[in-house]
Amino acid sequence: MSESKASKIVKETMKQGNNCCEAVLLACNEVWDLSLAEDTLAATGFFGRGMGSGCTCGALAGIIMAAGILHQRHSRMLDDRFPARLHARFIDEFGSACCRVIRKERPLWRKRHKQACIDLTSWTVTMLIEEWEDASNAEITAHRDHPNI
């Protein structure tokens, strides 16, 4: 999986005006060739700026949505802890899952520029790809070591 390809798509789509959640799903759609319906992509439209209220970061919401789609399409290979691992890793990196808190903690010069959100979203989609590849490799290893499971 191309982390740099997903990161590039996120950056391009956000510069075109898409919000963080939209950018994540658009990148995942292209990188994993998901052929998502327009309605599915449209569902991300109100997740920007913490769903308009500063709550859950749209980039985090986007990777959880993408993980659910991947899980459904790949024989439910992820365990139930996968979303919690994504959430925990996101908080480890940014200190919160709350868009308002993340934006508030930025230096003043970064609060006025969308680039900080673009960078965060780019990192977040890369994190999803890394975690997905780790889970996929673990699944392959488990089946190789225990073919009857």
C-alpha cells in the first residue's frame, strides 16, 4: 500500500476544499480501489471541523469509517480492538481526539492556516495504512502457522 500516495491524495483533496474526513475516504477509495458509492462519500461531508461543533476530529472519524469498510470487504479480518488501537494511536500523536482541543493546542501561527489540518490528516491516513498492513501481515502469519484455523 502506498502511504505516500494516500498522503498525496489527502493533501490535494483538502487543498481543493474537501474536509479532513472526506479527504481520508477519498484517499482510501483510490488507494484500495474500493469503488465507494457517491452516497458513501457524501456521508463524510458534515464531519469537517469536528462535525461542525469541534468534537471528534474528522480525520479520525474518516479512518474509523475506512477501517469498517475494509473490515467488511476483507472477510472481517480485524478484531474488535482495531478501532480502539487507531483511536489510542491518534491520541498518542495529537493529545486528543477532539478537533477543538487539537486546534487550540496549536501554536498561534498554525491556528490561522489550514496546513496544520492537512498535515494531521495526511499523517492520520498514513497511520491507518500502517495499522492495516500490520493487521494483514498478522492475519497472513496466523493462517500460515495455523492453516486449519
